[in-house]
Amino acid sequence: MLRHLTLSAALLALAAAPAPDPYMPGREIVTDLNKIVTANGVQETFETRLGGARQIVNVRGADKNNPILVFIHGGPASVEMPLAWSFQRPWEDYFTVVHWDQRGAGRSFPLNDQAALAPTLKPERYRDDTIELIEQLRQRYGKRKVVLMGLSWGSLVGLMVAEKRPDLLYAYVGVGQLIDFRENEVEGYNWTLAEARRRGDALAVKELQAIAPYPGPGAFDLQKLDIERKWNVAYGGLLWGRPDPQFYFHLGRLSPEYTLADRQAWDAGSAYTMKILWPQLADMSFKRLTRLDVPVVLLLGRHDTTTASTIAARWFAGLKAPKKRLVWFENSAHIPIFEEPGRTFAALLTEVRPLAQPGDDLPK
């Protein structure tokens, strides 16, 4: 929801002549640092088809006997693959971690015809893509189940998968968990406007009042979103204590998995996908979902007003599941994996890893 340019600007970037990547020396160092060298490790990137769309998948882990953790990135189209180098390496000693660029996102965006792709950009299609990917991974690596982890928009997709196919999952892990889109936007806006008034920020108050009522009735308005998120991010609703989180938006420059052209495709895909998907999400809600037949772990930032953690906590209190655990991150907003990476890793080890049964592989 945050990383997108205007469509015209993004397409111009794609059309520009190839240029040298000034970050190549740094990328080479990170590539060498993150190389998997263990005898039973896995480090591969491949293309597959999910729901008829070509999509790019990245798999990394120190031991193929470890359980698979499938990470559903946020956005829509805010890919995690080019950022994972900065936090994921410790995870790979305990999980085989899978990222993929969803339809219309990142490296997958230029692989498909835009006109053909547009009518497929619906939440249910992303859910079914995820299920199809899990089925492929089970066969490719000989696993019965996976851990599914969704961040932000990915948490919407993840809950849909957990509801439809709990038999595929050891556990569902939600980070920046979305429950009700319209309530989320109302609560986030109210907090942002109140914070602007508390700070005496006259420009912010003026701009925020100009988009009231926010988000308003009917389909969501992308221009209103841009204004609300500009001030929400500035006040720490995305990354707590970081009013200008440029490091987050630029981590991909050092990614071993992304070239300059890939980063341009990332921006273009985000603009394209948001334009189609964002208006559809106004009435998406999981308030009706009061039971899941799979263990559920939520990792919530105490200060998250991008996807309000207060809403997720209220929903979680009434949820019935075989096992459930809520872990609060007191110094985080929307993305604890960057804000409190050590505590995130500890939560995965203590709360999630024990839920994946050792030796529960498919017969060879």
C-alpha cells in the first residue's frame, strides 16, 4: 500500500535504456555473505505457473530436513524477496524459507501480459495461487505441510488459506495482521489526525481534513490513501521511531536477488496492482471468522497504525483454534521483522518451530 509510483512514471522507468547499477559492489558483498554452503542446504530461484500466471519463487535454507516456511509478502505487490537478505539469514538455520513475487509484483510483473493479468487480480485468486504454490513445494521438497507467514496484505491472503486449507499448514503466523479493511482505515486515519493535532502540524491537519470522511463510503480511493499514509508513516505508524524510513525503501538496492531492472519492475508492478486491487478491498473483513482448524500465532507491533494491531488483538481474543499465541512487540509498529529482528527470530523459534513435527515428510 505504500510503495508505488504513478503508473505513467513507473512505465517510463521501465522503458528507459538500461543503466549500470551503482549498487553492484555492495550487492556482490551481500551475495557472498548470504551464500548457503551447507551440504544439505538449498538456495534456488525458479519460475513456476500459479493459476496460469508466471511467477518467481526463491527458496533458501541450511538444511532441507527443516520445515518449510512460506512467506506471503505485503502490498499488494510490496515484495519481500529483495529485502529478506537483511533479516532472514538466522531463520534459514531452522526453516527452509520461501518467498515468491505474487502475480503483478516484482520480478513476476514483466513475465505476464498486463491486459490478461488485470481481471485475475482478486483476493481469492491470490489465495488459490498460495495453495497451488504450497502443493508444488510439498512435492518438490517432500513435505506434508508448511508454516505459512503473512505480512500486512499477505496476512489477508494467509488467513484465507488457513480457513480453506488448514490441512496444508503446521501453523499460520500473522504479522501486521489485517482483519477488517474499512475499520482499519478509519482507526488509522483517526490516530493520524489526532497525532497531527497533538503535534500542532497545521499542514498535516489541513491535508487530512481535506480527505474526510476517510476512507468514506464505497470503493477505496487511492489518492486519499496516499495522503493518509504520508502522514501516518511520518508519525511512526509504519516503523516506530522512524519518521523517514528511507532504509526500508532502499534495502532492495543491495539485494542479491534483484537487479536494477528488477527494482524498476517492482515499482511498476506496485503501481499497476494497487490501482486495480485497492478499490476492491473496502469490504474485506474477517470478523465473521471465529474459528480456525490450525494453530495461529500473531506477531503484533504495539504501535502499528498501518494495520491497527488493536483490531487484530480484539479479533484474536475471540478466535478458537487448536493453539493460539499473541506476541506483542513493544518497540515496533507495522514491521517487527525489521524493528525488532532478534525478538521476531526468538518468537519463531519458541512459538512456531515446535509446531512443525520433525520427520513428517512425504515418503521418498
